[in-house]
Amino acid sequence: MDTSKKPSLALLCLALCCFFVLIPSVCASFYFYRTVSVEMEDNARETVGLYLDRTRESTEAVLDTLRNGIYYLMSDPTVQGYMRTEGPLDQMARSQIEKQFSRVLFLSSALGRETMSGIYLVHEEDEFIPVRQDGIYQGAAARVQRVYHQLRDLNSARELYLMPGDFEHSYLLTDYLDLDTMRPIGKIVIELRTAALIDTSYIKSVYSGAEVYFSRTDGQVLYCSAGSAGDLPAASGGNLYHQGWRLVPYRLQLDVFVPRADIVRSLRETVTLYVSFTAVVLLLTLVIASLVYWHQLRPLRGMVDTMDRMATGDLSARMEPTSYRETELMASAFNQMAERLGSLFEEVYEKGLLLKQAELGLLESQIQPHFIFNVLEVINVRCMAAGQYELCRMVSNLANLLRANVSNRGQQKITLEEELRYVRYYLELQKERYGEKLRYEIELESQDLLCCYLPKLTIQPLVENSVVHGLENKRGGGSVRISIWEEEDGIDIRVWDDGVGFDTTNLFQSGVDEVDNQHNHVALPNVQRRIQLLYGQDYGISVTSTPGNGTTVLVNLPLDRGGEEL
């Protein structure tokens, strides 16, 4: 036998180790990853929402404070008087304006010095009045002048504007009106550090890869935490988690984009550690399993060698005792099998001698039926010559019945036509014995049924049972009727007699004394056994009989038109 194509037990053990360690680990990792990732996304939603709420409140407070300051400056009579004055303002006027404006701005805790980098009140055209107690740097003043000249047409106390090319600052530009004529007589320019207004330190500390976009509702980006104000990402699906809010009165929008990789980064590190630990456990398991396998292989090799000796014909081969219970059981079972094989070998040898003798006896027995047929043939010829036609017919029926048993030897099934022929031979012989006391009838639904097959000697033993046990002890004789018809699931055969009947209580029970059956109705259980051996438990015979009222035997067989030997 080629064992190279057989699977290795060692590889099977390794595969099972990998399966029982890896599969639960992978499933646990996947479940842990999916479950915890959902929780971490919920945490991210809460964290980003908290940041947005805090930022909206602070931004709205700053813008409300600036708007109130602008309205205060515009409605203050002193500042109105200075702004209507033609010509440059003196230092006292400047100080007074700064004082009035600062009174409003710096009374609010929402506006920090790092948020607002410059406030200017423009008088006439080119006179810029810085409104800050701590002063304005020269660079800031020059920058605000450029903003004024480029964005002077813009006017809103609610909207922030962006100077092209400058992504650090945003601006409020509002016309200063003469309240008597409602004519612009100046402009208020406020410069804000957008990064200080939109503080991203908190969200960046939690998610380092988060990007914050501060923009107008018309799509112009005022600030981006990435360093340059680009376009907003198209959508928040895929690899980015998005959340935002709108500050409707000021036409502003804040959007936060967090990479999903940042959300689950700690989870990924945990899973990586878990997978590494699993790999180490698997490696140790494989090493230990390999050591155990090779240690167990020693007694197995000895057992294989003993089996090889047994296979080559050495019936004296026996396995040595082993150190383990399982291998000891195998060795004990093998040794018992070897002992049994030895005794069976001797028994088979003796039976072989007996078989030879039986074959010789069979050859001798095959000579006897031919001798009987020849003798019956001689008797038949002499009866015909003597004019004894009734006796001749009896001899012919007997010869045909004996010849049928010899010619069909070795066959398990014959056609219904042949079976009925043997039944007629038997009944004709019995009729010669009982005369008019025996009446019989054979009813066949269709001649097509004669081609169907059934087990040999199925009907004849039932008829013999009816004659011998049913009619022989009845005064005045009786009748036997055989009816054959086709059903949906097969063929039904009914053998009825009006004999003495019998008690069917223990007819088919196992364990009934065989000697008693020989004197009663042994043919019925024998037919039942042969039918069920050939066709299964769904087929067989049923017997209805009561003492003094006759017997009915119903045989159910499959519709067998092929006649294959089983």
C-alpha cells in the first residue's frame, strides 16, 4: 500500500492546533474590534460635539461683543462729534475714542487679547485711529491699511471677511454712520486672529489627525488647521468622520473632520498586541504539541512493527506493554485479536478438510435425483403401456415436481407462472390422495402477472400448509382458493382454506421452539423470513385464522418484472 498519499497524523495535529487556537482568537479579535470601534465612534461623536459646542459659544460671544462695541461707538455722542470734525484729530480725541471703545470691549471676558490683534477707526480717508490701550504694532497697522483699501466696499457687523493671501486673520469691516444724516463718515476695521478664535488645541490633543475648517456659509474658507485654506472634503463617508455646525446670524460654519484611523488607533494597537500574544501562544502550543507527538511516537512505532510482522504471516507476533492507558488498550486488543486469529486459522484449516469431504458428498448426491428421474420415467412408460393413465399422470406430476426442485437449484427467484405450475403439480398429487374431499381454485387477475418474479417456493409451502394442517384433519374435506391481483405498491397473493384453523398468537415470535414448529406451521415463518431478507421489512405475509373457521394467508410482494438475483 502506498502510504505517501495518506495524510500525516503530525500535520493533522498541527492543523487542529492552529484551528482551535487561531479561529477563536480571530473571531474574538473581530468581535472586539467591531464592538469597541462602534463605542469609540460614539465617543468621537461626543468629543467632537463637545468641542463644537464650546467653540460655537466662545465664537458667538466674541462676535456679539465686537458687534455691541461697534454699535456703542457709533451711538456715542463724543465719538460722533470727533468723527464729524474735519481735519486730523488731536491726541486728546484719539485717547477719548480709545477709552470709549475699550470700555465696551474689555469689559467682556469672552474677548481675549490674543484673539483681537487690531481695531481701527478710520477718520476721513487715510487717518487710522488704533483703538487699543496696549497699542498696535507698525506691521499690523500697515496690514490693516491694505485691508481697508482692498475691502473698503464691504460693510457688515455680522460677517467675517478674508484678505486674499492672508489665512491668519479675518476681518470685520463696518461703515461708521453719521446718525443725523445716516451718511458714512468713516469705517471701523477689526482684525481677528482666526486660529485664536477657533482654538483647535483641544481637538488636536485628542485626535492628532483631525482637521478643522472655519468658513463662511458661501463656501469661502477662513481658516484651516492644516495651515492653508483649501476646499472642504467632499463628504464625511469612507475614511473620515465629519461633524459641524452653523452660526446662522453671522453666516459662519465650522466643520471637523477626524480620520477614522485616529478614532480606532488605540484599538488597533490593542488588537495588534492581542494578535502578537496569540501568535506567541500558538507557537508555544505547536512546540509543546510537537514534543508530545514525538514522545508518543515511540510506542506507536513499536506497535506498527508488530503489525507488520503479523501482516507477513507471523501469527506469534505480540505487542509489548506500554506506559500509557490508551496504547495499552490498543496493545491488549491487538494481542487478543492475534490469539483469536490463531485459533480461527486452525478452525478454518479443519473446516477446509470438512469442506472437501462435503464436496465429495455433494457429487454423490447429484447422482441420486437423476437415478430417481430415470426410474420414474420407466414406471411412467410401463403405466402407459398397461393403460394405467391415472397412475401415469400421478407419476408424471411427481417427476415434474422433483425435477423443478433440482433444475432451479441455486436460483432465489422464479416467475409466477413457474411457481403456479409447481402448485398445480402438488395439488394434483394431493387430489389423487384425497379425491373429491379436496377442491382447489386458482384466480389470476391478469395474465400479465405471470411474467412477474417472486421468491421460489413462496406459494407452494402455503398451499401445503393449508392442505396438511387445515384440511387433513377436517371431516368431509375442504377447499383451497388462491387469488392473485395487482396493487399500487406490488402484488398481493391470498391463500384461503376452510380447514380447522389454528391459533396464530406465537406464530412469528422469535424464540419459539423449532421442534414445535416442525409439527405445526414452520412454513409460514420461513416464507416470511425469506421475503423480508430479499425485499425488506415492508413486505411479507399476514395470517388470519381462528380454530374451526379456516385460515387466510395474505402475501404482499413488490412488482418485480426484472427477475435480477439479489
